Amino acid sequence: MGKAGTDKAARTTAQIEADIARTRTQLATTLDELAVRVHPSTIAAQTKAKLLGSVEEKAGRAYVAASGAVEQLKAQFTDEKGQPRKERIVPAALVGVGVLLLVASVRRRKRG
């Protein structure tokens, strides 16, 4: 046997007991950590955090898309200086008024 073999043979009972105690402590710690990981409240909290992260990410993407759409729409009705383009606003307003009058007319016919 080499030197490593004689070192193991030369271990005292106290050393062996200390190793066993250390191993028990490590095992108890590991079991406690596992118990926390698989506890329903821990799993629920992790799932909730993942869902919230997903919702926030999608909401952020939607906000960016909506913001871009608003900017494009704004660009259609304002010039480079930010002044309103009457030649585009007036026809759009007339179409809006026409749609409102049409909806009101249809509602009146349904009531009457």
C-alpha cells in the first residue's frame, strides 16, 4: 500500500466520528434545501414570478408596438414641424362624423 493507504488506516476513531458528523450535517442541510425547493408555496412563488415576467415582457412589447403605431398615425396628421395638416385632418374628421351619424341612425331604426 502507498502512503494514501496508510493515512486511511491511521485515522483515529475521533476523526472518523467527526467525518460522520460533518457528513450528517451536510446531508441535513441538503435535505432542508430540497424540502424548501419542493414546498408548494415555493413552487407557487416561482410559477407566479415566471408568469409575471412573461406578462410584463408581453406588455412591454405591446406598449412599444402601440407607441410606434401612434407615432406613425401622428406623422400622418402633422408635418415635420409638428403643425397639424388640415388637408388630412378635415377629411378624417368628416369620415368620423359620418360614421357616428350612421351608427345613430341604425340605433334609431332598431328602437322604432
